[in-house]
Amino acid sequence: MKRRYTAAAAMMMVMGLCASASAAATVDKTLDNYTLDGVIVEADAVRNKFGDINTEQSYYRTGGDVHVITSQTLEKRHYQQLGDALKTIPGVQIQSPGGYRGGEYGNAQTHTIVSINGDARVVVLIDGRRLDNTAGCAVASSSASSSKAMVDINQITSMDNIDKIEVIKGPGASIYGADATGGVINIITKKGGQKTTGSIDYSAGSWNKRNYGMSVSGGSDDGKLKVFMSGRRETGGNSHYKDGLTGVNHTWAQTAYKEDSINARVDYDFDDTHRLTVAYSHLQGDDDYPFTAPYYKYLTPTEWERIKQYYHQGRYGNEQNPGYRNLWLMWTGAYSAYNKNNYDVTYSFNKENGMESFIRYYKQNERYWGSFGGGDGDLKAPLPFTKEWDEWEKTNYVGRNYRSYYYELKNDGVQLQLAKSVGIHDLLTTWTYDKSKYFNVHTRTNQKSVVERDSVLGYIQDKIHINDHWDITPSVRYSYYNDFSRTSRDGAKWNSAESTTTITPTLNTQYAFDDTASMYLGYTKVYRPLRVSDYDSTNGSASAGLEDEKGDVWTVGVRKDFSDKTSVSMHYDYTKMSNAIARYSVWDKDVKDFKNKYVNAKEDKKSFNFTISQKFNEHLGLNLNYSHACDEWKAKNGMQFDPDLSGLKGNVNSAINKLRPQNIYTADLTYENDKLSVSLFGNYYTGLNTEAYTSNRFFVLDLAANYEFKKNWILYGTVSNLTNQAWENTYTYYNGIGSWPQPGRSFMLGVKYKF
């Protein structure tokens, strides 16, 4: 691994220095605020003394590798979804089903998952408020399943509502949770200004995609009242993709979508330190749901009949029944829908040295439902995509009025934050009480399941300014989770064995050698409680005696500006979990055989990022990055992983390290002048396992252009997957290779009018 890191770093250094490349120019170190027509304007990429971009919430960081996607970048690149923006951050990987948006509740492979440096245990926030639910999770039915993610990153909020995106890798934002093992993503929303402004946005493109957006911002003459509102509708038809197995382009049937969003925020400043903020966010989707793409090798009359016969003989999965996933073509009318309504009321009553004191009440209400359509058991179903199939499909179509499943997630919470600056000490404490609820109705029997969990989360930190160059921040986090209360579908009630209380310390430090160089060091003890699906539904005991996840994370990084055009940064973190949850083959002494179980295990993870940034001139820049992550798991409690490894059928080390890219290279080439902005972004993934993916490497290019052709009129365009690469980033052994292909080449053209 050391040789790999050294070689990669040397290669990236040579590439950067020979090309004199950089994605972003170094900006002024002083905060540049000024008044224009009564509106306070802040420079978009102003950096602090440690080289990190400032945001209105950046003071709560305590170190670590920080990246901020600024409002200017979001404005010029016209990302359609949050995941599109996040994949440009070094070390951030997005996994998704590919050609469709609908995600089945509890099925991780059908949702868009974000990981940071190979770890999906990422806390996602809006304006510093957590979005996950401790009683249930839409992304994965169990924290021990194939993902530890807690939210679908593309089901957070509309891009129209986002002002900046702050990504903090490692333990540099422990204020947001003891379970932020991989890091934190903080979405900072837009707020109104004193002057009335707005925009109307329309774009259209491949596969009948249409986007309609509108926003308005304004305030009172005295500047105390500020209002921002936005609304958007996005629709699309069946997507296309290039099959990595055959090299043939296909239309992916039943992948159309319709998604709507409404956002509103009102701020009222009573004076310089007292402010009331009320925010509302609505997001809903009504999307077709194909589950997986067909396996065209087995779409012949003979193979189609075999697949159906095997299915009725009890042969499931691609290994027992090759081409098994073609059965889901019978899911005529299958869909996945969600509706989210989130409220947030915050009263800020003090501000010292950038830290706010406030009290906040929030309420989240999320509903998920859908249908599996006509089903997959009809032996008389004709071969798909024939004239006979068209007639069968019409006859067996199941409309949107039918539901196969229905779920609700609810959160109510109160958060109190107090801040005080005393000499060289900046003291901060925050306390949150959260009441989470999960609700499910079994549509065929009308039986209901209810799960509830309360939690209290506390945090205290002291940011000590040793001198103008050096900060040390010790902190401690308190976490309390009561035992689950559950009512099962048959009416039985139970509680889990016990409540959990834990205290996790953190220590971070940052040091600026001068205006051009800085470094950070960090340590945190991490803790992630068991999720409700880790418990047996009959008696409430943890499956296989599972314990809460616990461990330690160390991180170190350095940044150096060699000139006002050239900079280099490196980040390394090491995660050592004394207890993590894995689901892989282990030896069962009772049956004397290897079985698939949920197990407690030890986990060691190492990750590395290396970035070169340089400016060619005032218009042209390039950013290059290399990222690598590697896990090593060891069984504990007397168990052992399967010693007779057979590719992906083997233990966790085989599956984890080979089911994701071992190396990710990114390049971001940008050109900007007064009216034109163009970016070409490339992702190069290597080290993939060809037992799971159609190639061991994928190279994907995206292009975006933004041109102000007339005052207040902007013409823009984007091209995704410019070279029409056949590629995937998600796999399951059950469904087989190439199940979730990413979209092929597509474009969007749009016009935006500002007033």
C-alpha cells in the first residue's frame, strides 16, 4: 500500500507540475464584505488562515479535510441532482441504480448512496440539522446490510434550494454526531436578500427530460425581513444505456420519472444578534421502477421459457437461474413514490466570534410507497419486447392506485446551542432531543408495525486559540438512545434489552505555518448504535448478539501553496473499529458449516487523498486528484470468516475491497471569462473486480457550459457520460453482473432568466 500511495503521489505531482495545472486559483485570505445597493455581498471563495473556504457555518468545524462547493460553482455547472455535485469532491463516491430514480424502501441497491473515503457512515445535514431517523431507514432495511448509509443523497432537497455544500472528511465535525465515521455533508440553503430578485429556468434534453424552475428572493426596505422561495418540476422518459456485457445500446423500459419540490425560507432580524428563521421543504417523486436492467443474453424464446420454469421450481438468483432478473420485466406498472415535508423554526439570540446561540424546533415527515406491478409468476407471459408481449403488458398493467407497501418516517426534535467567547477560548455546547418514529402498513392484511426511539445528543467543545497560527479543540460528545419500542404486525409488543449511553472524546488541532502552508491532526472515538432492523422482530433481541459499532479514527493532512497559482494538499485517515457489523460467511459451530450471518467484527480502514491545484492563467485551470481506500476485517467472538475464498463468495475483505474502485482519479478542467464558463470533469475508476463489474476500469467524462448571451439571460448546456461509456457502480451477487448500468450519453440544454 505504501508503494501504491508513493507511486500515485509521484505520478500526480509530475502530471500537475508538467502541466502547471490547477482547478481553482488561490483567493484572498481576508474576508471581503461590502455593501452594494443595501445588500451585503460576501466573496464566494474566501479562505480562513488554514486555507479552508469560509461559510456561514464553517466555525463549527474543528479541522480535517474540508471542501466547499460554492454558490458560483453550483450556478455555473447546473447539476441536476445533489449526487452529481458531490462526485466532484476528492474521496467522495456515489453509488446508484443508474438509469432510474425510484428507490424501493429498504433496498440499498435501488437508492443513491454516498460514501467518503470508502465509508458510507456519513452524516448528512441541512443547515447543521441531521436528516436521518433512528427508528427506521429508507436506504437499507438493516445497518448490517450492504450499506451503512442513512439517507438517499438525491432525496434531500432541490438544487434550487442549495447555496453551498460543505464536505468535511473524517472527525473534523464531531459536533454533528459520534457516528460520522466517514465524515459530514452539510447542505447550506439559500436565504433572501433585501433587493427583490428572481429567476425562471427551463431546460430540456435526452429521453424527453424537462426541467422547470422558478425562484424569488426579496425583503423589507429596512433589511430586517428576508424571504426566499423556489419551486421545480423535473420529468423524464425511459433512459438509455450501453450494456457492458454486449456493447449494445438499449432503452431501459419503465424508467420514467416525475419529481416536484417547493422550498421557502423566511428570516427576520430583530437586531444584530436576534433572528427568527422559518424554513419549509417539500420534495416528492413518482417514479417508474424496473428494479434491474434485463440480461439480454437470456432474452431468447428458449431461455425465457427456462427462466420461468426454473422460477416455479424454486430456483432463485442468477447463479441458480441464469438470467433470473429478466423476470422483473413482468413488473408492469411497478413504481416507487415518496413525499417529504420538513419544517424548521430557529430563534438565534446571540453571536460571538462567528458562533451562534440558538434554539431550534424541527419536524420531519417522510412517506414512501409503491407497487411491484403485475408480478413475475405468469408462465404464459410471452417473450418480452414482441407484439404478443405488448398485448400481455397492457392486460397485466397495474396502475398507480395500487400499493404493495407503505412506510412513514417521522422526526420531532428540539436543539439548543450556546456559545461564549472567553479570552483565547471559544466555548460551544449543543444539545438535541429527538423523537423518531417508524410506521409500516402491510397492504394485503392491513396489519401495522410501529417502532419508536428517543435520543438525547450533547456536545461540548473548547476551541483554544493558542496563537495566531495554532488552534487546539478538545471536545466531548454525549449520546443516549433509549430502547426500541415496537408493535409488530400481529399486535405483539416488545422493547429491546436496554438503553444505551456513551461518551466519546475528540481532539483536533490545526496549525498554519504561514499564509501558504497549514496542517491538521485529529482523533475521535466513534459510536454508532444498532438500528432497529438489527433486532429480531419476534422477541426484540439483537440478531446473533450484535453490539453497537465502536472504534477510533485518526486523520492527518497538509496543504501547501507553492505560488499564487500552484497548491498541493494531502489527506490520510485511519479507522480502527473495535466492533463493526458485517454480514458475510462465518463458521457456525452448531451446524458445523459456513452460513451467512450478521456478525461483530474488527475493521481497519486506511484512505488517502492527494490533490494538485494550479492556475494556468486568469481563465484556465485544472484540478487533479487521486483517492484510495482499503479495508481489512477480522472476525471476533470465536467466529472466523470462510477460509476457502471463492471470489465474491468469500469473506468481507474480498467483497468490500473488490466491490468498489480501489483507485479513483479525477480531473477537472475549467475555463472562465466574464460571460462564458466551461468545465470538463473526468472520473477514472480502476481496480474493480470483473466478477462483479463488466470491466475493471471505467473512464467517465461530463461537460458543462454556461454563457450569458444577454444581460440577465443565460444559455447553458450539459453532457453527461460524453463518451457513452458502459459502466456500473453497484452490484449484488444475487442479480448478477451488469444489473444496474449507468445512463449512457445524454444532454440538457437550458435557458435561465434573472430579474
